[in-house]
Amino acid sequence: MAEPVSHVTAQMPRAKLAGLLLFFLGPAVVIYTLFSIYPLVATMALSTYTSDTSGARSFVGLANFQTLLGDALWSKPFWNALGNNLIFFVVHMCVQNPVGIALAGLLSLPGVRLKGFYRTVMFLPTMLSVVIVGFSWNLILSPLWGVASGALKAVGLGSLFAPWLGLESSALVTLSLISVWQFVGIPMMLIYAALLNIPEELIDAARVDGLGQFRIFFHIKLPLVLPTISLVSVLTFVANFNAFDLIYSVKGALAGPNFATDILGTFFYRTFFGNQLQLGNPTMGAAVATVMFFIILLGLCLYLFLVQRRIRRYAF
Amino acid sequence: MANLSIEHLNKRYGATTVLNDVNLSIEDGEFVVLVGPSGCGKSTLLRMIAGLDGASGGDIHIAGKLVNTLAPAERGIAMVFQSYALYPHMNVRKNMTFGLKFTGVPPTERERRVTEAARMLRLEELLERYPRDLSGGQRQRVAIGRAIVREPEVFLFDEPLSNLDAALRVSTRVEIANLHRLLKSTIVYVTHDQVEAMTLADRIVVMNKGCIEQVGKPLDLYYEPANLFVAGFIGSPAMNFFEAEVEGIEGGRARVTGAAFRTLDISAASLKVGDRLTVGVRPEHLVRGEAGAFTAEGIVELVERLGEASFAYLRRVDGKMFVAEVRGRQTPAPGETVTLVAASPDVHVFDASGLRVATETR
Ligand SMILES: Nc1ncnc2c1ncn2[C@@H]1O[C@H](COP(=O)(O)OP(=O)(O)OP(=O)(O)O)[C@@H](O)[C@H]1O
Ligand SMILES: [Mg+2]
């Protein structure tokens, strides 16, 4: 055993120490195992089986993965979903996070009135049910009765309107932007909290040094909240590659038009549970889920080894 | 280097007045220390000079120029903060040159200034280090260096030493004094440490509740406090106060009596019979004796021994306490009744409104 942590534990009888460990760590271990580790392992195990028409399962090793990545019937929708998911993520990174940072920066400016009001308003969509969000945006953007076309016409931009959600070319980006609209409050809040943590005197020092608010933001505040920004990016990555609900509530499981908005979540859903003519295939679904897990794991590892190590948190 | 003048400066936050009609004129090259109890508005005044806070009324001139509407960087000031406020993501060199970049100082000139400031503050070895790798004293020197390279007209310090330990505080204090001698710059320095104020200042400004109580040379404040507040604030332990009343006037001299001291005879033209007064005597001016210009008795309750001196806490006849400094190895024992006297120049008299009464005690 390693060095005793304290004299108290060092002098404890072994049984008592074990009891103590069990008391403090036990609940977490039990819950974590039951609801995280077990499902993960079970899913991975399931992905190595296949079931025949009678429902009997047999072990096939990595054959499911071979099918998924090799058989055009499976691989085409899979790569499509993965590509769409990447676009979904890129839109979030390029729109949600910069806008969140900008909003947080504005909120942290001295002398802004009604800060609490703006904060709440911008955080409100995050708390809405995704079904309501999907439904409202469906209505807003509807070419038949949506307010979007009318609103654009009113300001003389009627010609810009298109049924964005219905076009293969724009549906995915539109959905991504709806998701951005809904969740922009989260990066804003996290970064705002980090900005509040920067001591006032540091900002004063920068003002004495001749920096305006804009430069203070870019040269002082932004570098100091970089750790939070990178954390937000990771959260975005994980959330985006697990996303499902918005697409499902706006477009249904088929993620139309013509799978233009299909992401890994919806692809998994159809595979696992089936949809219309497609039969549910739990073992293949487990293979998709496992691949999703490894994609996220890979992303996190890249982040941890390439980004996290270079970022330094500053104590003030 | 420049003079600084503040006229009718006011600062209000809503209904609360933080600074109330502050007038102050600081000479070129003067080292002025602002002291006062916590919350009296010292930092606010300094920040207004710096331009970090706006004024609710009044004017500030630096080097003869009205700076009310100028941004901090345009005022020709540099400020050193209590928390050092170094940029944590820049090394020492960048911390010092960062501001210069934005005020259009060419790179070679920046380099020259940094080299010179680093030499002056013994920071040469530390230029590539980050603030997190510096000790408190080193950080404070960097903060001072960052101020120096700006080559300001006026240096502003807000309690720069209060985060340092006692020994470092003394050595940094000496450094700041040396720096002032070297740069001959105008300095406004906020502290609530009396020793810092007394040792560093050419003039001390004593503030209380947003008003200036007195401005003067350190020893003038000590020997001739303008009012009760300054008398009680300057000096440690604080001056002892005794309630008193004018009992009679004979030939231009007033007989002053009080419950806790023997009748005192002072010359004061302005006094009338029945005037309520406060008589103040500093602990260090009280010595054991039989009878003096001022004589008071007390029963020793407690003796604090500091080494070079001891402080005796005595219970007076009227039940209140007063303090006397005792020199030497023989200290009075608790319970002992002691008679203490003070010479006439060391007796301060204040009228009912707290203002000093010009006296000539005998
Ligand atoms: N934004 C504000 N709103 C209301 N009152 C304020 C504000 N900022 C400062 N004050 C008040 O102004 C007064 C002076 O504050 P200031 O910081 O100048 O005190 P100080 O003399 O520097 O005290 P210390 O020695 O503790 O630093 C305080 O009573 C404080 O409560
Ligand atoms: Mg202060």
C-alpha cells in the first residue's frame, strides 16, 4: 500500500478502514457500475452477437462492425450520419460557442443594465422542452403558415425566404442553428461565470495600461477564460455526438429530407428500434452505439492529450 | 513629474456620499500619503485621480491640465494595486511592455525602459518568469516596474504593501522611498499603516468619512493635530482623551478641570467659563512623576511589554481607561496606583466641536 494518507487512517484497524472506504465510496461505485459501466459493457457484448429470424442469438465476433463499415447497405447511411454529425458539431463550434462567448463578454461589461433579465432570457430556451422547441420552429419556418416568410417580407427581404427545413441543402444547417438557439445559454453562463472570476483590479490595470474594453476582452479576459472555453467545446462535442431529440422531434426518425439531417443518434434509433419497413436490429444497434462510444472516446482523448495539457488554469 | 490639484471633488453612489468636497493640491515631486480608517474613501479618491471611477462633481488637474474626461491612460498616471494585478498569462517582461505597445512606444524604447526598470528593481533575473513563479515581494516589484516603464507624471499606489509579510513590508517600504528619491516623481500613496505613512510621506492627508480632516507634514500632524479625529488617528497606541470644562478665567488664562486629572492651567484667549473641552495626551508623553503641567492618576490594570517600551493600561477615577508608555525594565505592577505627568507642549486641547484650541500651557 502507498503511504498512509493520515495518521488517523494509519492507526485504524483494517476492518474499520475497509468499512469507512465502503461507506464513502460504496454508493458511488454501486450507482456508477449499475447505470454506466454495466450498460456500456453489455452494449459492447451485445454488439458481438447476431440474431437469426427465430430470435436466437449467436456470437459473431466483429462481424457486425464489418457489416457496418463494409456493407454498402449499412456503411452508406453510417458515413452519411457521421458526416452530418460532424457538420452539426462544426456549426455549434462556429456559431454557438462564439456567440456564447460574445454574449458573456457583453454581459460582463461594466455598466450594463438589466443584466439579470438578459441572462434569464438568453438562458430560457435551454430550459424549454425540446419537443416544444422543435414544434415551434417547425411552425415558424413553415412555408405555408409560418411567420418567418411574412416577417422577411415585412422588411423587404421576402425573396430570401426558402423552406429551409425542407431543402436537402439547408435542412441540416437550419436544424443545427435551432439547436444553437436553444443551447447558447449554456456556454454563455459557463463563460460568464469564468469572466466574473477575473479580479476587477486586473481589468483596472489594463485600463490604466491604455486598453479599451474591446482589447481588454481579447488580450486579457479571453486568454484567462480559455480553460472554460475548452471545457465548453468538449461538452459541445459530447452533446452533439449524442444528439437525437431535436432531429427526431422536427424531422422524425427518418431524418428527412432524404436523410439530409440524419445524425448518429437517429441512425442508431432506426437501427436499434426499427422504423416503418425497417425491422429493429438490437445487435446491429449495439454495434452502432459502440462505434459512437469510440468516436466520442477518440475525440476526448485527442482533446485531453493535445489541448488540455497545454491549457493552464490561472489562480488569481 | 507634475503637480496635481483636486478641487471640490465629490463622489456619490445613489444617496450615499463617498467623497464630500475634497480639495487637495499636491506639488511637483511630492510624496503624499492618504490615510484614514477603512471605508473612508481613500481608494475611491485614488481611483478617481486615475480615471477608473468618474466624479460626481469637481475637477482634477494633472500638470495643469484638466483631466476629468480623459481615459486613465491619457492622464499620465500609473497605478500599483494592492493585489499587484499582474497579467497572469504574460511573463514579467510582457507584463511591463504590454501597456506600452498600445500607447505607441517603439520596441527599442520599450526594451530600454524595461532594462532600466529591471535594473532599478533588481528584476533582471526574473524577466522571463511568469507571475505564478514569483514571490509576493517580487510580484510587487514587477507591479512597480510596470508603473515605472510608463514614465508617468504621477504614481498612484493603493495599499501596495498590505499583502506582504512584516519583514518584506519594511524592505519594500525602503525601496519605494529610494525610488522616490531617484525618480523624483509625484506620488500619491494610500495606506492604513501609520508607520508607512509617517516614514514615506512628505505630507500626509488624513481622511475620514469622505472628507479630508487634515493635511500636513508627518510630525506636524503628530504634534499639532487639527482636531480630535486626527489626534486619535495618528499615533499608536492612540492619544488619551479626558473630558474637561473651563472653570474660571483669570488674566487671560483658563483653569480647566476634569474628573480624571488635576486642574490644568492654560492660556487661551478664545475660551469662556463653562466651555466643554477635551484634553488629549499621548501615551508616550506621560511619565511617572509627582506634579506636572498635566497630572493624572490611575490604577494599573494591565501591562503590555514590547521590549523597547511597555504600555500600562490604567483605570482612571471616572472609570475609563488610559494608556501610558513606560520605558525601561521596571514596569508598574497591576493594582498599583500611579501618578503620571506630561509637559505642557504635549497637552492638546480641543473644543466642544472637536477642533484644536491654540494654547500655551504652563
Ligand atoms: N459601487 C459602490 N456603491 C456604493 N458604495 C460604494 C461603492 N464603492 C465604494 N463604496 C463605498 O465607498 C466608501 C469608500 O470606499 P473605499 O474603497 O474608497 O474605502 P477605503 O478608504 O479605500 O477603505 P479601505 O481602507 O478598506 O480600502 C465605502 O464606504 C464603500 O462602501
Ligand atoms: Mg481601499
